Amino acid sequence: MSAGKNILCIGAGYVGGPTMTVIAAKCPEYRVTVVDIDKNKIEAWNSDRLPIYEPGLDELVHRTRNKNLYFSSDIEKGIREADIIFVSVNTPTKTFGQGAGMAADLQYWEKTARQILANAEGRKVIVEKSTLPVRTAAAMKRIFNGKTHDASLEVVSNPEFLAEGTAIRDLEKPDRVLIGSRETAEGIRAREEIVAIYAHWVPREKIIESNVWSSELSKLASNAFLAQRISSINSFSALCEATEADIDQVAYAIGTDSRIGPDFLKASVGFGGSCFRKDILNLVYICQGYGLDAVADYWRSVVEMNEWQEQRFVRNMLSSLFNTVAGKRIALFGFAFKANTGDTRESPAIYVARGLLEERAHVVISDPKALENARKDLEDESENVTFETDPYKAAEGAHAIAILTEWDLYKDLDYEKIFQTMVHPAFIFDGRNILDHRKLFSLGYNVFGIGKPFLKH
Ligand code: UDX
Ligand code: UDX
């Protein structure tokens, strides 16, 4: 092992795991170790049943594990041996004290910084992978400066832009890689060491270098812009339903304008995932801290529009089902926050399920990958919830089906057969607009899409 080629990643989650696997695969001369405080998670990474589902991940882990990719629980040893330390621990929204419900909870981040400090000797580059409030690197640097003996720790920001479900593809062919550092000789040297890793497979012109604050803030800004597009199109979906315009036609028409572009204009029951809500609320909190209330309100409305869209979906279900779902069996197809992942963090399905349960419905949840997480999310509601992998069984005896995740498998089900087993009149609420609504209508269903005319018998 040549000097400078020992990488450690602290945090073996949805970001740390796939990112390190791709780095190990692309950089055979580096030794990559991933550590986590959660021993069960590390055990799972070392087993045949990885802790997360991500297309293409299994194969890549099998190719690299125990060659130059290692999963371990010995964080201190990892820190001592590493030249470069990626920090990918979670930074959830604070649930207590000042900034509760908005600010980022940095306790894990700070604990990790102190753990690095306690065990580090010599020169190391620390890489912020987790999404953090702008200027966190400064705080980290201050913690590091507290050390009396010989350790030189330079903090570099390298935010992750991968989306779940396409993580491996996003990592292998990123639109760009962003690396920010201090603009001192030491900072630039550290930045170049991180550039050298990505340069193994990412074209040089796609590796963007910047100062550390721009890099931190760009991650928050990217997520805010992406979420804003969804809230914008979802606001128009409500207007479409009121005016008999069709949201897919509107999205197509505006998306062909090259200045607007076609991506992220799919109307839905709402956006979920671990990042959008958390990062925008964090941005709002930061803006308030700088006295920029108009900016804070502007971005907060993106989150509010999303909450409104989720509420609207449940309200539409309720009013269509004759204003009562009490005692009715309702099948939810999909619980993950998007297709191709088992992750349910901030999934709109959680909101919809809870809304229906509040109305005393009996909710049957089906999902090909997310049932384990769904069970945990609805632990307190186990009485009126059933979990069923087979969508045909889930729909048996149901008054309505709601599509909440855009899994391909739901497009190809035999809806004629399903119709026969449901209570009539039967309803489909397509929260992802993935089904053929006219065809379902001709089979006898009442069909409600997002931003589409309601097809009622
Ligand atoms: C990441 C980033 O950390 C987050 O800031 C970003 O916004 C989204 O992506 P993610 O990988 O999705 O989060 O989170 P998670 O899957 O929860 O992984 C974090 C891991 O860090 C967990 O496995 C947790 O056990 C571990 N951890 C947490 C530590 O190893 N040490 C700690 O002190 C805290
Ligand atoms: C997001 C960012 O895309 C990624 O760059 C960042 O690193 C982390 O946050 P992720 O949360 O994994 O990634 O998923 P993403 O594909 O962005 O989807 C977020 C949510 O928006 C999902 O619930 C998805 O279903 C929804 N969505 C997305 C829509 O409703 N409509 C769209 O057009 C696109």
C-alpha cells in the first residue's frame, strides 16, 4: 500500500456504503474501509444480505469486498490508519431545543469530529460527505485546532449528489463532482488529493473545484431547486384538476423549453426521501439566522406546498369514497419514497397511511422492498395495518387502491382480475400517474390521477 492511499469512511448508510464501493471498484490501488457505530449494519455489509437495496450494488460489493473494500466496527483503528477520512454520518432535523423541526442536528457530526481528533496523528484530510449547514467546515476546523499534539487535519467539502435507486449509476457517471477547500496551500493540496480519487473515472472537466463555503452551500441549493420544481409542478396539478387541463401535457409542453428542461417535472403525491425536507428546512433556518426572512419564507413555501399536496391526496380519497373510509379496506401499492429503493424516510406513503388510519380505515400495505421499514414506521398502528407482499392479495376485498410508489411492477398487474376481487364501486388513486387511466376506467374502476380529470362512473 503506497502512502496516501488509505481511505476511511465513517457512516455505512445509503451514501457512505455505495460511494465507497464505487471508489474501491474504480481505484484498485486504494484501500477503502467503511466503519459505523451500528455493529449490525457492519455485519450486514459483510453478509450476503446487504443492509440497503440499490440496483447494481450487490454485484459491485461482491467484486471488491475483502480485496480493497472492508467493512469494520473498529472506528478508532480505522482513524489511526487512514490518510483520507470521509464523514458520512447522518445529520437529521433537530427534534429538540433551539431550531427544533428546522435546524440540522449536528451531534453525531461533532462526536465524530472529536473521535477523529482523539485518534488522529500526523496529516489527514477530512472530507465532509454529509450535507451540512454552510460554514460547518469552519466549526470542524476549530474543533481540530484544539488538539495539542501532532496532528494536521484539513477539512474538504465533497457533497454527494447521488439519488437513491440510481446511486451506482449516479456515482459512475456523475453530472459533476464538487470539491471545495480552503484556498491556502494546505487546502489546495488536500483538494487535489480528493480530485485524484475521482479522476480515476470522472472526466476532469466534470470535477468542479471551489471554496469550501460554495461547495457546502451548493448542495443545499441543488436540493432546494430540485424540490422546488416538484412543488411547482404539483401546484399546477391542483390547478389542472380544477380546469380539466392535464398535468402530463402541461409538463411536457413546458419541459421542451430548453431553458426549463424535462426532468423533475413529474407531478406526484409529494416528494419524500431523507434530504429534501431536511435540507430545505435547514436552509430556512440558516436564512433566518442571517436575518433574511423573505428568503426563508420563499424556500419554506416549497415544503409547505409538498405537505399540502399530501393532505390534498388524502382529502380527495376521502371525499371520493363517500366521505367515509371507516372500516374500509384500502390497499396501498408502494411504501418506499420512490421506486428502486427500500428506503421510506419521509415517504409520502407514511403521511397517506396515517391520514387514512385517522379516518379508521383498514390499511393494507404492499411493496416489493420496503415492507420491513414500513413496519417500523407504523409500529404504533399495528392493529389496523396489514403488510402483504403480493399486490393481488392486498387488493382482495378492498374498496380502493392507492399507488404511492412508481414501481414498474404496478404498471403490469392484471387489473381486470383485481377488479373482480374488490368491493364495488372500486377506486384507484394513482399518486404517481403511472397507470393507463382510460383503460382502467373501461374496466369499471373510478380513477383519480394527479392533475388529471377524475374518471367517474
Ligand atoms: C447521508 C448524509 O449523512 C446526510 O447528511 C445526507 O443529507 C444524506 O445522506 P445517509 O447515508 O442517507 O445520510 O444516512 P444513513 O443511511 O442514516 O447513514 C448514516 C450512518 O452513519 C448510519 O449507518 C449510522 O449508524 C452512522 N453513524 C451515525 C455513525 O457511524 N456514527 C455516528 O456517530 C452517527
Ligand atoms: C435527492 C437528490 O436528487 C440527490 O441529488 C441528493 O443527493 C439527495 O436527494 P433522493 O432523495 O434519493 O435524491 O431522490 P430523488 O430522486 O431526488 O426523489 C426525491 C423525491 O421526489 C421522491 O419522493 C420522488 O418520487 C419525488 N419526485 C422526483 C417527484 O415527485 N417528481 C419528480 O419529477 C422527481
